[in-house]
Amino acid sequence: MSNIRDKYTYVENKDKKWSGIGLTKEAGFYQGVVYEYGKVSIQEDEENDTASLQFEFNVLDSNGLPQKVFGDDFFQLIGDVLQDIIR
């Protein structure tokens, strides 16, 4: 199993007008997708002593993939990437 850091890299467009996260071949099906995070927050559940990340994202380049494939698997992957970036 590959390390989460092998699944993404930081990228920017040639005009340097935006930067984002590019998914690498180790990300499998989503290789080549570029996205950015929007608002990020932490949702705390004091009763259960847990917390979860809440975040918005915007796909900058879908690498030809249709919007319908950006479901739970993609959301889990980019959530894992966000956790790695925050650490």
C-alpha cells in the first residue's frame, strides 16, 4: 500500500494564476485530477470525544472524468490528503 504523500503533489497553471493539488498515478482512477480546497473546519463531538474535518473543494481539472465519478471514494481520498497536509 502506498503512502498518502505519494498520491498527490502541489501544482500551478502555467500563468501562475492558481495553484492546487494534483493527484498522481498512485491515486489510481483519479490520476491527473487537479483540485483546490475551499473552507476547511473541524467539527467536534465532545460527547463522543471525536472530531472530523469538514471541507469544501473545487475540481480545477477533471482530467476528462465526468462529474458523476467524484463521489464518496474521491471525497475520502482528498480528505486523507487534507489530513496529511494539516499534519
